[in-house]
Amino acid sequence: MFVLRTGDLVRLRKRHPCGSDTWEVLRTGVDVRLKCCGCGRIILIPREKLLRSLKGGKPLGGAE
């Protein structure tokens, strides 16, 4: 298991309708707030659903 932090970039299995599959983590907790790196859309997704839908099973990195 890994730790999601604010500012991390994650890649999801399904693409957003704008064509991007990369998201920035804005808030963590039971629900995770994500911002699409393509169009800027912000979504709130349950943590368990996010962990299942990560491509490669790990975050890409981002803020250090």
C-alpha cells in the first residue's frame, strides 16, 4: 500500500471525456478530491474506488 499526498499526480484506467487520464490530488481522506490535468474538472471519489482504478497501482509522483 502507498500513501496519497496532496499534489501527487495519479493516472486512472479510464480516460476523462476530455481525453486526459492524469489527475492531481487536491485533498485526501475517506474521499479524495481530484483535478483533471486536461480540462481542470474537479471530482470527489471514494478512496477505495480510486485505489482500484489506479493504472499501474501507484501514483506518478508530483509534489515533493
